[in-house]
Amino acid sequence: MTATLENEETTLDSRLNGFLRLTRWREHVPFTIPLTLVGAMMASHLNQVTVDWRLSAILVANILAISFAFMINDVEDAPDDAREPRKKAHNVISSEVISRRTGYGLSLLVALVAFVLYASSGWWALIWGAVILVLSYLYSAHPFRLKARPVVDILSHALMLSGLLVMTGYYAYHPQPGVAWYAISAAILFSAYGQFYNQIEDYALDKAAGLKNTVVLLGEAQTRVLMY
């Protein structure tokens, strides 16, 4: 009896750990929180608006939405990642810690909770939050795979992982960014730079896999010029 309970606890711990790894929260929470806070703080400062409970809702919603983006990416990329040892070990679907079906189910659950939290924060927050969720899905899911389409891959990544995070924080409190667009644009450009860097890192693998993203289209040297 004791051994059975221990096995069940071990299995539960393993699944919970697998879920947390699938969200890849360590990779995005450090920038998701600051970008959301920047948006809300700008809205408060520029429009003399008092920050309230909606900031907490938007923070959690954005964390869950970006978790969804990483989760659906690992689910969709699992077959390809399984061919490369380093990526296979990093992807809990490829390494069979979690089944692909379970990965889809968990991803959709996380997206649903994020959607509800956006909805609780007002119409504008819901609109931009919904755009994040839609882009998160289209970026990785077949047959859309925005990540494999030149130019669109950079634009969607930059909006999804930076600009829209700032915007949800801002629009939760005020519908007219005004001069805040400068900060939003800066966040988008910085994210685009980061995506160029990531694509250059994976250039050889992506080219071998037949992926036609912006870096594969332009070439590594030209991309570095554009990146800087």
C-alpha cells in the first residue's frame, strides 16, 4: 500500500514537473512581468489613472499567454526536436515526459484561463490579449507556421513577445497610448533583434530542415547587418 502511494506521488510530481517544464516559464517570466508593468505604469503616469486589481489579472494573463506560446511551440515542434539530441532533451513532448495529446490539452487549458483573465480586465485588454493568444497559436501550429514564413516570423514574434505585452498593460487603463507608442515601438524592435539573434543561432539546423524563415531567406551575413 505504501509503495503504491509513493509511486502515485512520484508520478504526480513527475507530471507536475513536466507541465512546468512545458510552460518554459524561466525563459519568459523575466521579461513578461517588466513589459506588462511598463505598460500599466505608463498609462497611470500619463493619464493620472490609479492602478488597481486589473494589473494583477493582466500580469497573470500575460504570463499564461506566453506560456501557451511556448507550450504549443514545443507540442508542434516535437517530431522535429526528436531528431536533435539537445532539443529532444529540452522538449518534454519529444522526450516523452508528457504525451503530445496531454500537451495539447494543457496548452488549451492555459490559453482559456488567460482569455478569462483578459476578459475580466476590460474590452481593450481582451482584444489585445486575444491577439496574443491567436498569434501564439498561428506562430507554431500547422499548417499556419508563421515562424516558417519570412518577415511574418519576425513581426509576429516581436508583437507577441513584447509590444502586445506592453499594450495589454496600458490598454487595461487607457485606450490612447499617445507618446507611449515610442516605448511600445522600442520594445518591438528590441524583440525583433532578439529573434534575429535566435534565428542566427539555429541557422544551420533550420536550413537543413528546410525551414524558410527570414534568416534563411536573407542569409546570415545580411541578417546581422539588419539586426544591428
